[in-house]
Amino acid sequence: MKLLDLALDSPEENLALDEALLESAEANGRPSEVLRLWESPQHVVVLGRSSNAETEVDLDACRRRGIPVLRRTSGGTTVVIGPGCLMYAVVLSYQRRPQLRMIEAAHQFVLERLRQAIAPQVLGIDSAGTSDLVLNRKKCSGNSLRCRQHHLLYHGTVVYDFSTRLMAECLGTPARQPEYRAGRRHEDFVANIPVDPDLLRRQLAKVWEATAPLSDPPLDRMREIIATRYAQSKWRISTG
């Protein structure tokens, strides 16, 4: 598996690069797998593909704070990311891992490796809901996926030094909630975990056996995605 540790300047670039990695793998004509690690230099609200901005986001609060609101192509609910959230994306090949065509198996497979990467620093991490990791029943990692014909993109975040109060200010109550949330507010539901992000980066590369650097990331395709997708109001809800 290739490794790409690369954070770009804008939220659009960072979201589009995850998508471009998946599209590049599909167009490659052979199994291609890559792990990307990054951290957004600014706060941004990211909607799931089918999320409703009017109900899941406090758009006025985001405008006051200058926080952009964008939509990703994968599923899941709305999140706030920024400094203090380690982001990862992994593109996996169905040819190499045919069991991942079963969505539940894909969640279990990736979340277990994410748990293994965190475990040397934090004991007691467990999975909950469809695609969360939790510590003491508080969410510390949210994840989502997008499936194509030959590959899937699985990506998410590990919260280690982020303001749950900011989450509460920017987000509304999601229409879909895992049972284990039990109606808790964002501040009571999400928790930072005590990890060193640099060590976690190394552990993620280790559990995924991502040893060779990706020297030619698909930046041209990323720019095409930005020009076509994020020029539309469906994908760029607010510019901050």
C-alpha cells in the first residue's frame, strides 16, 4: 500500500483529493491501494452526501464564524473538522479484499485497524453504531465510505484536541442517531482521546503496511473535481 501524508491549504482541496484518490485507483486498470493522512488547517463543516444542511447545520453560526460548509461524496452525517482532528482516507481494492463488498464487513475491517493503531496509546477503544469508535461510550472517531466498481474509499477522523463546544455551536441535531448516543448533546457525546498525532500517524502506516510513498498524487484530477463539483451550490453550501 502507498502512503500519502499531505494536507492542502483549502477545504475544497482536501475533500477533493480523497475523491481523486478513489477515482485514480478506478482508472488505473489494476488494484491500487493508498493511505492518506492529513489535518485541516482551518475549521470546516462537512455534510454527508445525503445530509440536510438546513436541519443538520446552524448556517448562521457558521457564517458568523467564517466557517465554510461543504458536502462530501461519501455517506454518513455532518461533522466539524479542523486543527485537532487527524483525518485519514484509505482506498482499498475489491480484487485484493473481496470480502469488503459486504458493507458491514468493510466497516469492521477498517475500524479494527483504526482501533489497533490507537491501542498503543489508549486502551478501551471500541466500535459502536455503524461506523464509530468510542471510548467510555463517547465518540472519538466518525467514519464513512464510498463504493465504486473495483475500489472503495473509507475515510474519517480521530478527535484528539478539538472543541466539542464548537461542534455544538455549528451543528444541529442529526436526524439519524445511533442508539448508543441516547439523545446526548454534542458536548456530552463526543470526546477527545489522549493521543500523540505524530505517533498515531506512524501507527496507522504500520497497521496498513503503507510503506512506499505516493510520489504522484492525482492533483490534476483534484482540481477538476473542485472546478466542476464545488462550483455547484449543492456541494458548496456556504463559503464562510
